[in-house]
Amino acid sequence: MNLSRMWTLTKKDIKLTTRESFFVYMITIPVIATIIINMALGDIDAPSNPSMAFYGDEELANILMGKPNIDLTVVDDPYDLMGMVERGEFDGALIRDGGQHLYVWGGSLLNERLLMASTVSESISELEGGEPVVDISSEVLGEEEFSLKVRLIPSMTLFSILISGFILSASLVGEREKKTINALLVSPISTTEIILSKTLFGLFLGVVLGSIILLIYNSFTATLILPFLFLGTVFTVGIGLITGSVMDNITDLIARQKIFNMLLTFPALVILFPQIPQWIAKFFPTYYFIDPILRISQTGAGMGDVWLEMLVIVICDIVVLVLAVKVLKQRMIGRKVSI
């Protein structure tokens, strides 16, 4: 295997893509759509101070009242305080009764939770005259819920990754139609090198485009997002290799790709519409990388929370890539493959 030849083929595909106006148009669609969505929903989801209820000593309440980054409500009776948080009447509640325990609403955003925790820690340290580091026990109450703007993140991320798979498919179909791939097959380049170069091409497009979408949403909040973005792109690249191998022309590819995309994007639609039972999305492989990306970026989920999803998407990637390599090799030696 010659890495130099593989990289040369990959660079060739990248250059050809940037020259084709159709491919450039496809790449810019999710970026432009994401910018428009952010502009349209910016006022709806404009940041505001989290609302927090407090039960405890008056001196700490006075300090918290003076903090400009939270909207504090002091309650005299802690009865049903947790229920109020669970119902979303408050973004959080602090009960200081022999200790300090912070309850946060499941629909609150990660930055709101961090803001409440840091403000409470700072206020207690100010009260006690110590360093601003206080151990606060916290608990999430109610279902994890997200705003419309946040629920659109999986859809746009998945859309951008699927485009990389489609461009890869179209590239394969185009090379077969123009018979440029035949020239490669009679050159010193091996079939494996051709397949790997195409895979690298798809990965480059998907990871870069997906990262841009997440950056526009300000959702690239942890390095753990990158492995899921990579694994998700691997899956769509595998699908792109398969469809690009079996379709005879670009018209056939576009028609079949619509059906595939309906199935692959279904988990994003389930997340977008919480009225749909969320467990249905777990039957689709794309769920296992878009849901972790959403939870990591919005709730601060760690590897301990998403390791099972990572295991599932890795298995899906292996199955799809093995099938893609088998189908593509058969196609390259001239055998007809159909699905």
C-alpha cells in the first residue's frame, strides 16, 4: 500500500469537487441554512439569566440577590420545590439546610447549569470568607428537553454529513460514466488504494463540513464530539461507497438516494419533534452519533454516558465498510451489483 499514491488520489478528488459548481452548491447548502436558522431563531433563544429558587439562610439569600447573572426567588417553604423545578417553573433551586444541594431542570441548557453552579459556589465562598471553591451536590430533575434551535442541531449536522456521502457516490458514478476509473485500474494503483483514497475524500468532506455546522451553532464544546463526528462520517461514507458502486448513472443515484436519506434522517426528525416517542429513533444507526453529539454539547455528557452509543456506531461502521469494500471490488472488476 502506497500512502503517497492514496493521498494524491484524495487531493485529486478534493480539487475536482471544488471545481464542480453542483458539488460546491451542495456543500454550501447546509452552511447557509444553518446561518439563516441561527438568525431566524436568535431572538427566540436569546440568552437570559437562569431563574433559581432558594431556601436557606437570609445572609446567603442577600448575597445571591446581588448577583446580576441569575434571577433569584426566595421561598419560605421548601415543600414541592423540587416539583416546581421538575415542571420547569424554575431553571434551578438551591436548598441550603445543613448542606447545599442544587437541583436543575432537565430543560435547562449546559451554560445555565454551569452559571448557576459557579454563582452558588462563589456566593457561599463569599459568605464563609474562603476561596471560591465549594463542593455542591447537584441533581437533574425532569426529562432532558431542548429548545427548537438546539433540536435542529442533529438535523443540520446529519444533513452535512450525508452530503459528503452523496458527493462521494456521485464522484464514483461520474468516474465510471467517464471511464476514468478504468485508467486507474490498469495503473500500478491497487483496488485497495483506490477504495481508501475515496474513503479519505469522504471523511475529509464530512468531518470538515460537520465541524463548521457545529461551530456555527457554538456546539463544539468538547473534544469528545470529534470521535462521534468521525464515526458518523465513516458510516455515511460507507453508504456512499455502496450506492456509488451499484448505481449506473447520476439520475438513478439521486432517485435512490432520496429513499436512503429518508431512513437515515428519521432519528433527527424524531429529536426535532419530541411528541414522537423518542425510543423509535434507536432502531436507526444514525441515532447513535447524532444523539451523543447533542447530549455532549448541551448537557456536558461524558464518555461514561455515551460509551454504549459509541460501541453501537462502531459496529455499524464495521458492517457498512466491509459490505462497501466487497461491493466496490466486485464493481471494479466489471461484475454487476444490485440492491
